[in-house]
Amino acid sequence: MNDLDEQLSALAMVEAPGGLDGLEQRVLGAIAERRFAARMAGYVAAGALTIGVASAMLPPRQAVAAPIDPVSGLSPLAPSALLLE
């Protein structure tokens, strides 16, 4: 065990690399960003659900089809009429 104690003592005397400065703050900042992003995703999902439920409650409007007269050629869906728009 004496060898292990010597190695740990030598390791304790070595200075930590400069890249470790501020590591704790960077990690905690990243955790806070992820929590914020997850919270915002929850708000967006709740908003989308609310809009979906509210739009499903609205009564549908009656669809009105345009009259088609294939004989007279005045159909609003005729190619010549579609090209004019």
C-alpha cells in the first residue's frame, strides 16, 4: 500500500491542466440550457394540443361546389378559365 500512497502523493502535487478551469460552470450551464429547452418544448406541445383541440371544437363550414356546365363551356374549371387567373 505504501507504493499507492506515494503515487497518490505525487499525483496530488501535479498541477491540474488549464482546460479544467471552469469545467464545472460549463457543465452546469449546459444542464440549465437542456432544462430550459425541455421546458420550452413542453410549452410548445401544450400550445399545439390546445390549438388542435380548439380547432376541432369549431363547427365545420358547409362546402359549396361550383356548378359545372360542360355543354356551354363556361365552366370555372375549364383550362381556358384556369389560364386566365
